[in-house]
Amino acid sequence: MTPLSWIIAVTFFGGVLSVVVASVFALRANSAQIPVLISYAVGALLGAVFIEVLPHAFSMTSSMRATAATILGGILLFFVLEKLVLWRHCHLEQCEAHDPAAEVTHDHGRSGLMILIGDTFHNFVDGILVAAAFLANTELGLVTALAIIAHEIPQEVGDFLILLHSGYTKRAALLLNLLSSAAMVLGGVLAYFTLKTMQGLIPALLGLAAASMLYVAVADLIPGLHRRPELKATFQQVVLIGLGIATIWLVGELAHSIA
């Protein structure tokens, strides 16, 4: 097989595999468990941002200041985008009269839209990384693809749960995640033809991906957890957040040991 054939095959099947495996796991949760498992999604998002995405972005950039500015700009961008989504779904008076407690089970699609945009950026960058590895040699490409798929599965579980929390049906969540995974194929193919140009964009794209995940976790999901202030619920949330972070860390360690 040619390098381009490897890139297309691995990014396509790798993206589909990670989404399907994550969706099967997430679908075992019933509707009553989804608000509880959101705590795990918060941990997975924060773990992905601070353990994987940001370290890679800062290690690859020629200007940490510029990358930090990209992250800040991304957070502001997603804030404005969320405002536009809110404006689209309700008039100002209706939003102000809305009961915040209802947000626990449905948030008008805000966090789901944010996470889909960020996941698409992330998948696009993953495709670039896979292409760069295959252009070096096939063995490195396969190892890199395996590491990326291993990283994606726990993150996709969190993404799937966030989409369900955001009001999407299970079928829509699966289809949207599969569509988002197609960005990995696009990134791989574009990188194959324009690798030098695309490598220069990787830190900025990673910064935007980190901004979206951080914004969703801190602005959309964590406030919902505060609506259950009782000690038992708080302890449960802390444990699940820690489990989400630990999952990202463990999978990352395994992937690095394989590489």
C-alpha cells in the first residue's frame, strides 16, 4: 500500500472504531445515569486538555505566547458562539425566566455544539499527525494511529455523554460523532499534500481544540454539578471527575509505552 492509502484507511477506520466503541460504552448508561456521568465527562475533558492537548501544543509551537493567545481567543469565540445559539433558541425574556434546574437534563444544545466543533478541530489535527508519521515510515504511522485511537476512545465516551446531556437523541449523537471523525480523514489527506504548511498550523488548531473542551467543561457542565450541593453528590462528582482524568492519563501512559 502507498502512504496515502495507509493514511486514508487508518484515519477512516480508526475514527469510526473509536466512535463506535465509545458509543457502545456510553449507550449502556440509562437516562437517569446521564447527569451523574457528566461528572466523568468533565474529568475526561479536563484531562484531555491539560494532560494531552496543551502539552502537545506548547511543545510544537515556536511562540508559547501566540499559542496562549489562540487559546484565549478560542474561549472568547466559543462564548460568542454560545450566545448566538442561546439567541437562536429563545427570546431574551424567555431565557431570563427559564428555570436553571432544567439545564441538568437539557441545555438547548449549547454544550453539544461546542464539543462537536472542538472535537472536529481535534480530529483534524490527529489526521495531520497520522499523515506525518506515515510519511516517515509505515511502522511509525501504525503505532501513532494506535496511540491516537487509544486516546480518542475515553474522550469520545465523554463527548457522547455530553451530546445526550445536551438534548440530542442517541442516534443523532452517534451520527454527529461519526461525522466529526471524518475530519481526521480530511486532515490526513490535506497533510499528505501540504505537510509543511499544515505542521505550522498544528499548535493553533490544538489551541482551539483545547479552548472548546475547556469552555464546555468549565462554563457549561461544572455549573450544572453545583445544583446538587449535598455532600454525597459532591463526593460522587469528585470521584467521577478524578476517574475521567485518570482514564486519560492511564491511556496516555499506555500509548506512550507502546510508542
